[in-house]
Amino acid sequence: MQKAKRLLAIEKIIAEGNITSQEVLLKRLVGKSIACTQATLSRDLKQLGAGRISDGRGGYIYSLPEYGKNPALIQGKQQLLPVILDLVDARGLLVIKTLPGNANSTAYYIDSASRYEVAGTIAGDDTILVIPRDGITISQIHTCLEVIIPGLHGKIREK
């Protein structure tokens, strides 16, 4: 899906830093072979919650909010990676295995990130089913989760 690809690209470009205007961002998107209008980019930035913050030198740069404005979620981000044991692709869905008793809190964190790519999660005691939206590939779900939970890439395997 073009929109999901574009949103992920925008996030990565902003995370790399020093995006001072939508014009600069549009040029970087074109460099990644992603075309969109300024109006579409503006809507995408709003959906991502991106805003401009001071760069400390008298100018402004775009920044993304920390996922989950709840301080407990922000703190919990560092605690998620150790409880995730395995990620398994299963027919366009993703199964996440966690330590016993940790699936609900991990699923809550994923859902609270309010990512476009994720329709929702279903959690048991130690297993989470991540359900992508229509048109979202499993690769896009992996990228999405890597943005939400940095360091997750090494735990992914295909079945």
C-alpha cells in the first residue's frame, strides 16, 4: 500500500534529522522514489503527529512524538524487548511469543502506538496475534514494529 510505505519513509527521514521544511521532506521522498503532493504530505504529518521543534540554533526542525504519551508506556518501551522471545510470520499475520504473563502489556503497548499499519492485536498469556490492515504486507508490519520497539529486528523469523 502506497500510504503505508510513504508514512514509514516519512518517519525514517524525520528520524534521520534536520528536516527544516515540507519542501525538504518532499525532496527526500522523491529521492526514495515516493511521489506525493504537499497537501498529502501535510495530512501525513498530521496523522503521524509530527510537529516542528526548535533546533537550538534559532531554526525549527520536524520531530515525531514519542509513541504513547502515557509516561508508563514510554518507560515500558525499554522493558518490552527482553520479554519478546520470538516473532513468527503466519499467512499475512504476525505471532509474537513473549514470556508468560507479558503478552497483554506488550499488545497494549503496540495498540497504544496507534500505528496505521496495525488494525489491532489479540493477546493471551504469552502469545500475541498482530492483525494488519487490508493492503499492508507482513514486511510493512515488521518495519512498523521495529519503529515502535527498536532492536526487534533480530527476533524475527519466517515459518
